[in-house]
Amino acid sequence: MHKNIDHIPASHYETLYRHRLTQEDKERVQRLFGMFLGTKKYHNYSKEVKPHQTQAMRYMLELKADSYMYINRDTLDVTTEEDPKAI
């Protein structure tokens, strides 16, 4: 994970961080991720493993996206929501 966003042109900052998920959208994403939990066959992520093979079985313990990434517009460092210069 990047420690800052200096690889992104400054002209894109506001556009990138203007759109935040609502709490309802976050909950919908979590429900979607919940469909991947447990033991399932993920053969398409395993090189040369066919869907019916035991080697295709994977056990997903946790999958979540429940927080935003905030960037200080001056320093370009990762910060918190409370930072007045956070985007």
C-alpha cells in the first residue's frame, strides 16, 4: 500500500476523494463480501487447477472494506478523517 499519493496528479485529488460510500453502500459491499466467506472453489485464481480438483478449495476467513483512506492535501500523507486538510 502506498504511504502517500504523490504518484497521482494533483488535478485528480478532488475528483478521487469527492465520492465516498454512504453507510448503506458500505453495508451492501459487506454483504457482497460475505458471499465469499467460507470454503469455496476458486480455481480461476489457481494456476493450472481445474474446478473439480481438491486443490481448488479455499477457505476465506475475512474480507472487509469498512474504512476510508484520507490524504492530507498539503503533505500527501495518509491521515485521519479529523485532519482539516484531509481529502
